[in-house]
Amino acid sequence: MTGTLTDDRPHPERFTRAEVGWTPHIAPLAEDELTERHLDGLVDAARAKNEYFRLLARDPEVLRARTLVDKDVFYNTAEGLPRADRELSATAASRHNGCVFCASVHARFAAHFSKRADDVDRLLDEGVTADLGERWEAVVSASAALTDTPSAFGELDIARLREVGLDDLEIADVVHGAAFFNWANRLMLSLGRAVAP
């Protein structure tokens, strides 16, 4: 059994696309403690360098399931929603949940894939009611409703997403992106905290 870790580095002062750090409350496994079972849970060996993933590797089967879902939701873009919009849904959920770390990561991806850095920054600065244009506002509003509570999302959100041109698979991708990050945010915010860039 390990104790609670402490870290005096400052919290971020605001949401940002800059590279925010993260520090755990519970000690992650050391790299030299990782067994083949842990490495299998990491899926990507490079994740062994990351404290967050080494902490989740304490339960490697859950980590593996989590990582495979993550990869399919965000990287499997052969059909459905473009990567930029998937990243937007994750950014909106993270911004609404107050997860500065996750918001920074997915805001960078959303800005990169959409080439709409100013709009992404507006979402980070102003929150989920920011003026982003009809399509992005529909995605952000649906993601925020799912973040408030799943029952807040419903027919009106689906109708609004259809009005801006999303089909059933694309709507499901909005739900997947926001829902995954509602869970992921809670992991990040429970197991540690963000550190200022």
C-alpha cells in the first residue's frame, strides 16, 4: 500500500491549448515494475513513459479495454464523424467538466484537424455557450447535455444535429466522444490533478 502523493507545482490558471501537466495522487508503477501483463494493458509500449497510464496499469485488463475503446472512438474515422468533430466533442465535455488537462489535449487535436484554432480557443475561454457556428454549436451543445447528465440529451439534441447535416453514425460518434470523455475526465480528476504548463 502506498500513501497519497503531494505536488506543490501550481494548477493551471485557465483552459489552454498549451501542454498542461498532470500529477498523480497515487503512485504509478515504476517503468521497471511493468510486466508483460502491464505492457499488454498499455497497448502502446510508448505509454510506459506516462505516469497516468502507468497508474492505470495497476489494473491492466481495465486499461487495455479503456485504451481500445479510446482508439476506436477517436482514430477509426473511415466512416462517421471527422476526427476534428470527435475531438471537439471531447474538448467540450472536458471544458464543461473542468478537466483542464483533457481539454488541453483534445483542444490541440481539434484545432489541428479542423484548422479552426480561434474557434477552439473561444470554446476554451468562454465555455460551451461560445459562438462557434451552427454545426460546432450543435456538437458542443449535445456534448454539454451529455456531460450535465445523460438524460439531458434527447430528441431536441438529435434533431439539432440532424439539422446541421449529421447522419445517425455521426450522431453516435458525437455521443461516443462526449461519453468517453465524461468517464475519462472523472478518472483524471479523481486520480490526480492538472499542473500549469
